[in-house]
Amino acid sequence: MYTMLRQETCPRCEGLVVDEPFEDELKCIYCGWRPVEIPDDVQREVDSHIGRSFIDHSRKRPPRGKPPLSGWEREKLRRQRQNGTS
């Protein structure tokens, strides 16, 4: 296996960038930096939100704990407590 040295330097640490032929990607041999390819649709969404203080996704909060008891289940539990049985 051989690697090709590139004339580029790493944008993070300015180290040596090599071209791995079997991995089909560039990689810095010092810090491990690799170029990131961002899909166009993701980049458009990011660009549309630049300058905003936050992004509101309007997602509901996940449920926490047990769901509330139904009316019948509450009545059953009340009767059990009255009779002293569990």
C-alpha cells in the first residue's frame, strides 16, 4: 500500500494531508482531519437559518413516566385502599 502526498495542508493543524487510495479520501496524518461533504439540502436549510437566534423545530416533548390512570383504574385503586387490600 502506498499513499500519495498532497500539496495541501490541513486546515485545522496545518499538517500533512495524504490521499488514501483504498479509502478514497483525504486525511491529515497529524490530527486525523478529513474533509466533510455536506448535502445540498442540509446546506440550504443551514443557510436559511443564519442570523436567527434559535431554530424552532416545534417538536413535542417525549412522554415521561407512566401514563395517567383512567377513571376506572382510579376507582379500582380507591376501592382497594378503602378495603385495606393491595
